[in-house]
Amino acid sequence: MNYYESMVVFNPDLSETELKEENQKFADLIAKLNGEIVKTDYFGKRTLAYLIKKKREGHYLVNYFKIPPKELGKLENFYHLADNILRYNILRKHSLDS
């Protein structure tokens, strides 16, 4: 399994409960793909550098997780199809310390 870090910018109109539910969908998918979430950091609602989907703000969340590399495509599809995600990125890490 490889280590990954993923920053996700969620729709700013989501309530705290809805945001947790959206991130739980991610956690459920990781578990289904034989992965494991190690840590989640919430950086709050921040102003975007430019408009994305007519939104000026977004909720920033960073998930640190392990997942088999062959399953990464399914995770990207999940992000791409999610309505409440404005932007995302996935970075491979050599360990969760770096």
C-alpha cells in the first residue's frame, strides 16, 4: 500500500453536518477499496483565489490515507463525480511524516 495526501475543497454552502457526511462517503470508499484513513485535518472555510463553479469560498479538508495503487482510479472517479467538491488533488507520499 502507498501513502497519499488529498486536499479537497468543498462547496461553502454545506453545513458542518453535511461536510462530515461528505467526508464520511470518502472514508467509506477508502475502506471499501482496502485502504485506511490515517488522519483528517479541517482548515476551515477560506476565500478562493478565483471563482470556481461561481463560488468565492470553500471548505478545505486534507485526508491522509493508505490505499493500494491500483485502486487510485476509483478514488479519482469518486472525486470527479461528487457534486459538492469544487477542487481536489491527490499526492503520493513516501511516508506520512514527510
